[in-house]
Amino acid sequence: MAQTLVSRSSLKTPKEVADLRDWIEVADSLGQVQHLNGADWNLELGGIVDLVSHQSTREPALLFDNIKDYPAGYRLMANPAASRELSAILLGLPPDLTETQLIQEWRQRAKSQGAHTLLPVDERKDGPILENVQRGADIDLYKFPAPKWHERDGGRYLGTADLVITRDPDNGTINMGTYRMMLQDRDKIGLYISPGHHGRLHRDKYFARGERMPVVAVFGEDPMLFLASSRGLPLTTNELEWAGAAKGRPIEVIRGPVTGLPIPANAEIAIEGFVHPDHLLEEGPFGEFTGYYASQMRRETYVQVEAVYHRNDPIILGYCPGRPPGGNFHTHNIIGSALVWDALDAAGVPDVCGVGHLPSAANGGLVVSIKTRYHGHARQAAMAAGSCRAGAYLGRYIIVVDEDIDPNNVDDVLWALWTRSEPAESCDIIRSAWSTPLDPRISPEQRARKDFSNTRMIIDATRPFPWKDEYPAVSGPSPEYTAILKEKWGEDLFK
């Protein structure tokens, strides 16, 4: 039977989406969920996600059920907002805008509605997450269909689109980050946190005191929480409170009885436990978001699980890593580019016209569009963009283009790079920049001395300022005339 699709106006708004199930309902009603039954948790889930992400003309969210060896209803969702339309709807934005327009619209809406402020959580006594509780000998993390995504992975990863919640032992502030978590035993799950990330800073503080770190980890949640968790917000930001402000409603939490940490009350699966400084197990390798196995098997910390909570028929939210771009590009680009744009404004860089990330470059290709006002303006913009937290991690190339170039259009950017930059004059190198062990280009010699820095190239692909007015004119219709043509003929040409 053909699915009956609903109008966008009748969809639940971000404020009304309380959990992953609400989001599945929204995406499904738009015909953007592909339901798949009978896939194997061992390689097949990951292989299917990779095929759809890189070889399909559609961009559906994927919902797997009847996974091999598991009962019906124990599901996994991947690519929850793969299309630009779903990404826009998740963020409460008009879905018919371009990528650059979505970024600017998000910035304006966030400022006017308070997403750059914080909304305290709503602490409850109970919630759906407590429908099933296991302690002690009853704990068995293998009851959930955690996938082994790809052949070379060192094991099964329950945590890929997860929320890892920790507390700063010095000041009590809460952080929520996304870090990979490999199943180690029925009551043990790995926790790898790359250097420089907020959860790693918390862990190092506990370990310096000789103390164990309390941890909550969530494995199925409202995708807005995943966005908040994975986008590298400022160190002072409580991601749960940021997500509440972005949604326009406080995030409902319960206080974990084991750790005292907040647990999203409407989550699908959650655990509580502790990371001990002297408890290590072999972890990895794991194919990361860069598209490479840059880190091999090594001894890493893990969570000794003391309690497991889950809803009836729980749903894992999974991120299948692989060669970019993946199924989460649009939402991450909108949020990440908006954060960089905000940082440029805060740094006093004038006349920024757009920010974007090259889809196939993961974090490594940041593009800033400006209307150049003075000699050195392009370099100033590049250095500010590459120094802010949202633009610094694992960067490699920062390209600055003129205002007529869409930073979210790869063809536009490459055209500007080819026609407006001169390698001998337009490039600068920054050394010892913040990278990660996950960076595939870090040499074995660097790894041996634990040097996880890289270099950045700034490329000025703007018209040279001293003679910009003499630069050859661009051929084709002007932007003004193009707008007139779209108004007159657009319905026929682009319907």
C-alpha cells in the first residue's frame, strides 16, 4: 500500500519532538525513512549505510528491524537527517533554502530565540528510560544489536551517535560529548576520547586526583541532542541546556541513581558506570569519520557498567563512519558553519558573507566568503576561522573567497581557487595546529613521540585586493538579472 504523506504544516515542530520516536514519525510521514528488515549486525548494517550514503540518488533515513539474532522491535536508526530537507526540519528552518541560507537563518533564529543562551533541564522523578532496569549480574550489553560496522573494525560499537555525560570535578559543570564506545564484555564498554575534547579534560582531572570518573552514556536519543553533543560547542556550554534552548523546551532528565549525572528521560538506552584510571582494555581499530583507520588497537579506558536502563523495544541511534560525506553532513555543516560565522563576528572580522565546509573533506576543508575591504582582510578572516573552537579541530585547508562565491558550492569554490589564487602568493602555512590521533596524515614518527599536531594551509582565493577593481569581469548574467529570470521562469525550469 502506498504511504500517505502529510503536509509540512502538520508535522511536529522541534519543540514538540520529545525523543527519537517522535523524530522517526516526522521523517516517516514525509516518506524519508527507508525501513529494512533482516539485516545482519555483523557488517551488513554498515555496508548498507555506506551504499546508501555514497551510491544512492536518494538521501533517506534508515531504520533497521528484525536484525539478525535479535527480537523484532530492537531497532537501529542511521542517517536520521540525511537530506537537506530533514536537516532543516530538525532545526526548525524552512526546508526550501540553500545551504548558505540555512546557515544564516539558523544564526538569526538562534539569536532571536535564545539558542545561544541556555535553558536549564527539567529534572523529573521518572521517564520512559526507566521502563527496564538491570543491575549486577542482570547487565548484558550484548542484548542490544550493536553493529560491527566494517571488516577491519576491532569489535562491535554500541556507541557511535551516543551521548557521553560527565561532570567537571573542580566546578561541577556538565559536559555532553560524542565518543566511540566498543563493547568489551556484558558489563564493560570502551570509552575512547581524543585529546583536547571536553570529556578528556574531565577524565584527566579525575585521574590526576587518583579518582574514578562517573559516566552516563546514552545510545538512542532525539537527534537534536546528538547534534548538541557532537558539534564542539564552547567549553563553558552545557550541551543539554543548549539543546533545550535550541528546541524551545527544556530537556527532561532524571538524576542517575548511581552517578548523580543527568540522564535524558526520553532516551532509548542508557548506562551508568565509572572509568578507573588503572583499568584498561584493548580497543579498536575503528574506521573514523575521516574515512580511515588512523588509530590501531591499543589499550584504552572503559566504563565499568553498574546500571543499564532502556525502553521497551529500544532503538539505537547509530553513526556509521566512513568516507565523507556521510549521512549527517547537512546538520553538522549548518551548526558548525554557524558557530564559525559567529566566531568571526565576535573577532571583529567585517563583511562575512558565508561560511561552509567542503562535504568530502570532513573537518579539513573550511571555506569563508567575504567582501574584501582592505589589504589583509582575507588572511584575517582565515586565521580567525581556523583559531576558533568550531574551526580548529583537525582542520587542514582554510579557503577564503569573494562574496560572489557560494562557500557551500564545491564547483564555485574550486573555480575561485583555480582563477583567483596564485600558489606562490596566495598560500600561508600554520604549524603545530590542533589535530588528533585520528588524523590519517600524522606520520609514524609523530605518533611515536605522541605529537598529534598538523599544519594548516590558508589559501586566499579572493581577487587580489590592490588591483581587485581591474580584475577581469565575470561572464554570464548578473545576480540581479538571474533573480529576475528565476522569478519569471523558475516554476517551469525547476519544478
